[in-house]
Amino acid sequence: MNGKASHHIWRERPLEALRGNITRRYVTSDRMMLGEVTFEKGDSVPPHRHENEQFTHVLRGCLKFTLGDKGEDTVVVAAGEVIVIPSDLLHAVEALEDTLEYDMFTPPRQDWIDSESAFLRG
């Protein structure tokens, strides 16, 4: 970034259609990324891990997170709740309801920027 503030309007950001009915759009800076993600009930994100720390804030709906190398932990995150996922923790997601959530990553997800997150496209 150039030391200047930037203003973004979600509805004007490019919207990506992913697996199932998942959609995402995002805003990024040098050190952070904020993504708006929607799910329809039953949509899922397969197990994956990334170097980025992740905060997921559910605004509407409900998501079930399966965490750990053997899926040993599950956490249900409902509207008004946040889950913090540390770097390199294997996790998967299932939408228990139609959901709107915001993900914050640090550092930004380069695979999102480069559209390389192929596991979300099939």
C-alpha cells in the first residue's frame, strides 16, 4: 500500500463462485485480508491448512468446523460468534444453515489473490 486509506464497497468487489453455492469476495492490503463468504446449507470446504492465521466471524447462519489432523475437534460457530484458527491447523467447514461470514487473514492469502485455491473450485 502507499500510506493512503482505501475505501471499498462490497457489492462492487469481484464475486467468485466456488464449489457448491459458495461465493467469496475480498479486500486486501499488504498485511491483512478481509473476505466476505456466503454458503448455502450443506455447502462444504474440504480439509486444508495454510500458513495464514484466520478469524472467521459469522454474521448470519451457522458453520461447523472440523479441526485437527484426525478431525478430533468440532466447533459450531453461530451468528455473532468468531473462531480463531492458528497457522497450519488442518480444518474443514460445513454450512449447517445458509450463512454469511467474514474471514480475516494475516498475512493475506496469496492463493486467493492468484485464484489458485483449486480445492474450492471442484
